[in-house]
Amino acid sequence: MDFSTFSIFHIFILPLLCPSLVSSSAVRDPESVVAEVHKSIDASRRHLGYLSCGTGNPIDDCWRCDPNWESNRQKLADCGIGFGKDAIGGKNGRIYVVTDAGDDDPVNPKPGTLRHAVIQDEPLWIIFKRDMVITLKEELVMNSYKTIDGRGASVHISGGPCITIHYVSNIIIHGINIHDCKPGGSTTIRDSPEHAGHWTPSDGDGVSIFNSKNIWVDHCTLSNCKDGLIDVIHGSTAVTISNNYMTHHDKVMLLGHSDEYTQDKDMQVTVAFNHFGEGLVQRMPRCRHGYFHVVNNDYTHWEMYAIGGSANPTINSQGNRFLAPDDGSKKEVTKHEDAPESEWRNWNWRSEGDLMLNGAFFRQTGGGASSTYARASSLSARPSSLVGPITATA
């Protein structure tokens, strides 16, 4: 028995087998105790597994099996999957080490801050000297060819406006905790060394992707933002959202700006290997117009629905695991919105190889053959029985 197994056994399992070692008093609410134990085991599993490899997750297995990954960080750029697989971020650029958690000036950011790093014109691979909590005064407006790499540190962006990816390309955001994001003001923000301009108020998204391409958001935790956790809008495409752990939020993910904004008709987004967890309500994702591959995700909580959309999006759901709420009125995974049934029944939404638990069901629509979904297919789905280990370290 190795140390990790020994620790989990003695901390969590042994007290269950020998309750007298923990307390001699009666347990008033056994179910709450079991829930807490499961929560603790899950937390330990997530911690111990963060740098595990051989999980069947193609992204993680690509870089984690290298014991020297920390000296070869940019290999991550070769590990992308899905529609955003060509996002290279700051590959071949220099390493920029963030040393200062402050955000002293959105117009003239200080060297060593995250804001100073992301506005530079050159490709940069941005890492962090130590654990940090970064509270931004205004939204963090990124320049092209940047990787924000949180591996090796606990980095939180929270308590203020968060990340904006606006008219740029080749961005990778990996391993960042993004939560409690708030709207920004109508103000001046620098977006490159040469330019600072006026920005209208932001919505309070965790990550806002606006008219951008080749974008990859991977292994982030996101929760409790004012608007969406991740929004992909206004003609953005070639986006992958993978391995993220999302909790405690209402409108989780918006893919497509509005029913009227037809420029999103060519949008392609992959949503893969994510865990949609506790306290989520809806929009996992909500899609408009484009082509969306929702593959090998673990859905353990929703209060209204999981996957929805309007304006005739093509949704290809493959190999996901859907655990429905106990409420009998909320078993449906899908929600066709803002159109009469005579219209939405022709939208191409399919479920293929999904695992439906606790009465979950997916309302398939459209008469499209397999070829119809070619533009909404971005990788080979694994069997839904493997979703647990694939998403274990999301």
C-alpha cells in the first residue's frame, strides 16, 4: 500500500469501519455525515490525482506522464483537442513569471503583474512565482498568443472583473480558479503596449470570448460569477472548453450572442471532459446558430436543464453521463427555446452513447443523417462508462 492509499484509508475509510474511534455520541443525521465523507474523499482524490497520468484523458495523458513537465511546460500547447486544438497560446515565446498579485493600474500596469503580461505584443507563456489571489480593478483584456498557466501554484482570479478575450487569437488558459467575478465599469483599459482605449461596462463573466478564434480553456474551476462562467459570442470560433470544474452558478455557458446575430452560424465549439457539478441551474451550454460538440462530460447537477439552445444550432451530444435531479419535472436534459415545436423539432440535436441516470432523458430532434453532424464532430468520443476516470481531475 503506497502512502496515498494508506492516507485515504486511514483518514476516511477506517473511521467508517470503527466509529468509536471518532465519537461515542449518536449521529443525528447519518446522511449528512455520509455526504461529508464523500465530499472529503472526492477532494482528496482530486488533489492526489492532479498530476496523475494514464487516466484515458487524452489531454492529461499527453503531458502529465512526463516527470519533467515543469521544465517542459510548453508541451501543453501540443495537447489540445477539439475545435480549439490549434490554439498555441504563447508557444515558442519566453516564460513570463508573475511576481506581483496586485492590479495597481489598468492603464499603466506594473511589470511583474498579470495585467502587464497579457497585454504584451510578443508570444508569452505566463506562470506564477507563488500562490496568488488576484482581484482585478477592471476586466483583464488579453492580447494574442498568450498562455496563462497556473500549474504549480494555486492562482485565483476573483472578487472583481475577470478575463476578456476580445478580437484576438491563440489563447490558452489552464489551471486557474475563476470565481466571484463582478461587472467592470465604463473606463479606460490598456490592451497592448501601444494602445489604451475606452471600454463599456462588462457583464461580470468569468471568461468572455468575443470575436476570437483558436481559444482553449482547460482545467479551470469556475463558480459564482455575476453573469456567465464562460461566454463565447460575436463570431468567435475554434474554441475548446475542457476539463473544467463548474459549480454554484445559474447561467453557466452561453455559446452564441443572440438569435438575431447570424454571424455566429459558423461557430464551432467543443465542450469536453468537464464536470458540471453542485449548484448549477442551466446553460451547460446554451447554444445558438453554430455547431457544438458536447462530449464525455459528467453532469451531476442541474435545476432547470443541462443543454439548451435556440436559433437552430446543431448539437452533437456523445458519451456524456447525465444524472437527473430527483424532481420528476426536471428529468429532461434538453430545452429547445424561443420557438414553437413546429420549428424546433427540425433542429439537429442528437444523443449518441450518452448514459442516462435517475430518469434523465434527451429529446432528440431533426432528421439529419450522420453526415449532418460532421461539422459538429471534433474528436472521437470515449464510452460513457469511462466518464468517471476521464473527468476525475477536472
